[in-house]
Amino acid sequence: MKGKKDGEIIIHWSLRKTLTAVCGLFFIPALVLFLVSLTFRQTVINPAYYKTNFRNIDAYNRMINQGIPSLILKTHISNNPLTDTVAKDVATLLFQKFVDPSWLEEATNRFIDATINYLTDKTTEIELNLSDAREYLNRASSGLFVVREFIPTCEKIKDDKQLSVLCTDKMINPDEVIQDIDGIRREIEAINLKTIQFDEVVSLINADVNAIRTFAKNVHIYLAVSLIVIILSVVGVIALQWRNLMITIRSLTFFTGAGSLLTFLLGLVTHQFVPKTIGQAKEIILSPSIRAIIQDFIHVSISGVFERLELYACVVMILSFLIFGLTYMKRR
């Protein structure tokens, strides 16, 4: 009779352990999904995340001082480096005068908001309005034309002994400065005509983000479902092991530690394989300065996503394993 009772206890105990393990099989992937969804929500589909990263790399000032001027300062007509430098410095100063970094920040923020709205299925496509940009470029071109008119040509100053030296010696030749300025203005006109390329960039983005759009627009569902599964799994473990507090805590912390460790490894491995280059956008004609700004932004943004995921997983993992270890110390 006693042997039969002991056998029933063993079978009952084995059944509880099996059911507890089943709860763990649901708990662990649910925890991984929860941590990934939480990180995704706070970074990938959070406009403030990108806006902060742009400010962190000083993107707006760099774009005004380096990026935009580098698009148009490719002209090289004068063989005199000093003449070339003067013309390009004048153009750069005009750009800094006419293009306000705050406008660029507002335009970028609008584009970020449009992209996030597309990702979360609030709009049907990403749009980029370049009319303001063309207006600023035209203002800079007009400013260069005014400057050009104030520069005396060698023909006009040939009778002036002091100024005519500029045209004969290897100094700042006014005619060559005018040629450089005209070349820069042609570059500005070419950029205005080629803004279609930026539409191509947006088309590439529209196509590329489709891969994550499904996850992005359902991230709230994933968060809710994973949280519900986690709660149900915890309730199941407590119900199965309610007579033994230590076994309950140990089971829950073990499952939590395993799930967070899996999440940490997932973030770590994925981080190594995610490309940190511009990708298809390389096909679009960009200056090295703009490419560097974009690449810095991509690097910071992608790293930030994985670093946050790894941080969350690491904190949860350490706490769970710490509590798991304390239960054994308590036992002794």
C-alpha cells in the first residue's frame, strides 16, 4: 500500500516537472519576443530616437558646413590653388548664410516622421519634399551671381597699375575667380535638375523597409501577446509548484535567465552581420562628406538598437541568475 502511494507521488511529481518544463518552453521564446519588441518600439519606430542620433553626430551643422558645399565645390577651373580656394570659400559662406541648419533639421524631422508613419502603416508611402531645398540652392546661386558682378574683370582693370598685377602675376586672378563661380553656379543648376535622384533614394527606402514593415505595424500586438504568454507561464509555474517556494523561484529565474541569454546572443550575433554601409544608396551620386554623415548616422542608429537590446537582456540575465544562485545559498 505504501509502495503504491510512493509511486503515485513520484508520478505526480514527474508530471508537475514536465508541465513546468512545458511552461518554460512557452516562457522563453515569449521573453525573447517581448525584449525584441520592446527594443524595436523604443528605437526603430520611435522618431525621437533618430532625431536624437542626428543631433548626437552634429549632422545638421556638418551638412551645412561640409555636406552641401561638397556637392557643388567639385568645380576646378583655375590652376592656381589660391584662386580656386577663394571662389569656393565665397560659395561656402553664401551657403552658410542662406541655408539655416534649423531648416535642415525641420526637413529631416519631417522625413523621419513620414518614414515612421509608413513603417507603422499610417501612410501608404514615404514622401520627401525638396521644394524648399531647391529654393535655398537658387538663393545661393543668385547670391553668387551678385558677388560675380562685383568682381572686376582683367579687361576692366588693365589700365589700373595696382589691380592689373592680379592678372599678370600668379596671384588671385579675378577672371579665374569669376570662372570658378560660374562653374559652381552650373553645379547648383545640375543639382536642381538631378533632384530626381533623391526620389530614387526614397524609392529604395520604400522597397527596403517593406522587409520590416510587417513587424513594425504589428509590434504592439507582439508586445501584448508575448506579455500575456509570460504572465500565463508564470501563473502556470506558480500553480504547479505552489507548495515549494524555492522550486517556483528557481524555475522562473532559470527560464528568465535562459530567455535573456538567448536574447543577448541573438542581439550580439545579428549585430555582427548587419551591414554598416549605405548599401544601395551608394549608387546615388553623393559626396564623400555627405556619405560620411549618413554612414555615421547609420552606424550610431544600428549600434544603438542592438546595444539597447543587449543591455536589457544582460540586466535581466544577471538578475535572474543572481536570484537563482541565492536560492541555492539559502538552501545550504
